[in-house]
Amino acid sequence: MGKIVTVVLGIAVVVGGAYYVLNHLGDASTPRESSAAKRQLDNVHQAADRIESDADKRAQELDEKMNLAQ
């Protein structure tokens, strides 16, 4: 009975240690990756804003041309 308890406790310690290492040591690279992802997302937002403003400008120019033609 004592051998079974020792094996179960040993497995629990190994699994707990692996869980801790995988979850807590992996967080060391997370800020760098998240800042890179944030920069990429910011670039996408800026490009989308630029495209939207260009489309608005072209739509206003087209509207002015249409109003002058009438």
C-alpha cells in the first residue's frame, strides 16, 4: 500500500512541476510577443484609417462633381 501511495504522490509532484514550468516560464516571452502583436494591430488600424479617409475624400469629390453636373 505504501508503494502505491508513493508512486501516486511522485506522479502528482512531477505533473505539478511540469504544469508550473509550462505555465509560468512561458509567460517570460509573452510581453515581447504581445507588444509585437499590438504594434502589428496598430499598423493595421492606421492603414484602415488611411484607406477609409481616402475613400471618404474620393466620395466627397465625386459628390461635388455630381452636384456641379446638375
